[in-house]
Amino acid sequence: MDAKQFLPMGYNLLFTMGRHRWVLRTTDRQKAQQLAKELNLSPTVASLLVARGYTDAQSAYKFIHPSLSDLADSRLLPDLEPIVRRLACAVENKEPILVYGDYDVDGVSSTALWVTTFRRLKVPAEPFVPHREREGYDLNAESALRGARRIGAKLVLTCDCGIRAHQAVQELQAHGIEVLITDHHEPADTLPSASAIVNPKRSDSRYPFRDLCGAGVSYRVAEALLTELKISLNGFQRRMLELVALGTVADVMPLVGENRVLVKYGLDYLQQSKWVGLNALKAVSGVGKRPLNTRDIGFGLAPRLNAVGRLEDAVSALQLLLSDDSEVARALAQQLDQHNQERRALQEEAFQEAIAQVEAEGLTRHRALVVHSEGWHHGIVGLVASKLVNRYHRPAFATTIDPVGGVARGSIRSIPAYDLKPLLAQMKPLCIKCGGHELAGGFSVDLERFETLRQTILEHANTTLTDEDLVPTLEVDMEVRGSEVNTRLLTELTLLEPFGVGNENPLFMCREVEILGSHTSRDGKHLFLKLRPEGSVVLEGVIWGGGDYPIEPSTQLNLLFRPEIDTFNGHGLIRWVIEDFEE
């Protein structure tokens, strides 16, 4: 089988090894030279921009200098006018509104955005975020009705949920409750009977950017509402873009197009946050002493906001975002940090048990992994599945068994070569609930049907995937000489931030790099190297998690790496973070 047939368009095969398949982006050198000249960029960064599709000065300039003026007209969103008209009426009449969100970071951020906006407009709005176990995902009619009656509301506004809640919307309407939906998830073939449904993924949407997160959709609608009310957007943008950045990064949305604009501004504002709760969260997360980046959200802030919703109730995460009291916020942030430590411990214990199950039962003979246990908390099985995918590079189905309730509930994570949608269609007749998209999903199934479901999964994966698909691919941006990796390059690479899905931190290749020496970290987990590329000075390198790699001095390696400024010891030297190597 020819490995080249698996390459993304615009790439050339470099190496196929036991660890990874390397593929190199192609670029138009003539266009890169012209771009370097017109924008005063180094040839390296100009080539990188062209390889990523920014082939002319105008598109490249807009990419490296994102502006809020680049956002599309919000009136192109479906049902924008009716939802703004209805909310403006609610503002004028000071109607109570129940804001119904979701228990993840995107949902909690969206809820905080709307509640803060309404309260500043003197509207008696109250939030509701569901409990993962009691209400589950999406709009729950019983809970929404109870919350609306508690505050005397006849209007429910959803954020980051509702697009598939047909029955719940009908039940609420039957009790005289009007429903407005803002969401970003994929709609079904039909839409709920809500008064307005704003979702850029609707088939009739004219909005040019489909990939806003829930907080992004809420931001655009709230922005349009304030414009309708003739209220200045300056203060609103300054505060709310921080929440949009949180939701966008935490939901792993592609950081291109409008998401790039929103996250760029949100990170800048988050550096000097106006949110008391976010400042307390930054303090316990250990971020904020330098310019913030997406890793600070993805690995610092978001896990702490998510952890409490995974293990208990997301209400405390919402309370933190809404808090104006620094002492209360500090206590809540510490509570979330404690929950995150508990989540990490549960996750690691379950992950190690899953690895033992894979190895003991020889599950890698299949092209998908189905693991299960009675002891796993339902809130962490998605994380376990993700870690299994990273370790074994094949779809993973992590399932928690409830023998008392007679139900198995699982989360699915996949690889780029395996679109889950056809499999999910086969799973649905067997399941109580089943849903998802190309790379992630979830399900619940009666225990008596679990073995049948497992066989269905394995048969589908074994016949659909190939051995080539199970070799992970590293997409290399370009090949460089060691001398090209200098401070100018590092400075210009910051123009490409924020990095994330769809706009990854650039990965470079350098051939025949001499290894002068190496040592491991004190705990033996990481490997630190002395490198000398041809024609370059001696550099520092690191392989995170590479403490067991047997790299001998005086060997020459082809390296894949991401350059960075090492600020840990205050020296500010260039360091190569090595992702893979080949002799």
C-alpha cells in the first residue's frame, strides 16, 4: 500500500518510521519571496505563511494583524433579528430571564456573559447550569421550568445548548415558557420549535464563519442587542472577549478566521483582567506573570473550571466568574483547584488501569480500543479516552459500568483517519443515547447489549482502518538550517499566535544535527540535550517525556522541533523543543 495516498493535500512524504510519519508542507518560493519583500518578513516566516495558505500580502497582513473589524456582520446569523427584537423587548420591560447554559467551560462562560450583560441592563436574569448526573447534557425541561417559575420568568435563553432539544422546547412552551436558543453544535435534520434559534451551523445560515463556540455565538448576539439599544460596545468588548477566549480555547475550536480574532483580543484583555474571579483563578493556576497564551487557558484556567463540572456541580465555576468579591473569589478558586487535583488523580488512576487492561488483554490486536471498569467516574472517561488515543493512536472507547443501574456509559475519542459518524449511525439502534461528531462522541447502553455494541465497534474499526492509519502523522511546516533559527525568527513567530487547532505552533525540521551530550531531569522523565546544527552555535534542546530515549553523544540526527525562548532560568536563550528524531 502506497503511504503517499494518506498524505494531506499540499504535503510531501519525508519519512515513515515506527513512531511517526513525517510529511512536509509544500510552498511556493516565488510567492514567499514576494511576501517577504512586501511585509518585511524573514524568508522563513514568509514561506511558512504561504504554505499555510496566506499567499498574498493582503491575506497575510490580515492574518498577522487580526482586527475586530474583520468580524462579519452579525445580521447574517440566522434568526438574529427576531432574537434581538425579543430580547430588546425584555430589556425594556425588565422581564425576568432564565439563562440556561452547559456545565463545561464554554457553557459556563456563555452563561456568565449573558447574566452579566442582562444585569448591567437592569434585567432580573438568573443563571442555570445543569448537573452532569442529575440533568445531563442539553436543555432539561423539568429543571428549566422549575428555575423559570422560581424567578417568575416566561422567557428562557439557552447558550451552548438547545439545538437538538426538540422535546424540551415543546414541554416548556406547553407551560407558557418562551424559548430562545443560541448554540454552535450541529443541528439535526429539523430544528426545535423555539421562537428564535441562532446557530452559524444551520443549513440556512448566511454567516461566513461556522466555527464559533457557544460563547462566540452569545457574544455576537449580545453585541447586536447592545447596538440595537444604542449602547457603546467598548466596555462590553473589553470584558466579554475574555470569556469568549476561554470558551473558544477550552472547546478546542479552530483558531483561524474569526476565532483567531476573538482569542487574540481576549488573551490581551485577560492579561489585565477586569474579572475578579478570573484574576483569582489565574493566581491559583500560576499564570499571568508573562503574556498569556492559549496553553495558559488550555492547561491552566480551563481544567480548573471544567473539573468541578466533571466531578460535582459546575455552579461554583459560574459563581467564580460572576463574583465581585476578591475574598469569595479566592476561596472559590482554591476550591476549583482542589477539584482539579482530585480530577487529575482519578484520571491518572483510571488511565493506568486502562493501560493495564489494554496490555493484559492484548487489545492492540484491534484497530480500536474498548476499555471499561466499574470504578471510573463518568466525568473523567472522556479524558481517559483522549489519553489512550495519544498513547496508542487509535480510536478509544472508555466506558464506566453501573451494575446497579444496568447501564454502561462511555466517551469516544478518535483519530483524523477515522470519522466516527458512520459508526455512530450503527451504534444508535443498540444504545439508549448516542451522539457526537467526526472525532468525539458519547453513548449509554443497557449492560445486556454492551458486548454486542463492543463487537460492532471493533468490527467497524477493523474493517475501516488500515495499519497505515495507525501511524501518527507529524505535519512539518518547513525544513530549516540551524542558522535560520534566530531571535528574529522567534520574534516573527509571535505574529502567528495564538496557536491552536488549525493554526498549530510551527514545526520545523533540521537535518544532521550533532548531539554533543545529554542528561535527564531529576525525576528521569525528560531528556535535555546539547545540540550543534551544521553551521550554527551550540544550542539547548529538550524532549519532554523522553527520559528513556537512548541518544548517544556524537550521533547525528534529523530533528523535528519547535523553537522557543527558554525563560525558566531567566537567560532568554533559544531552545529547541524536540517532537521527534530520526537517525
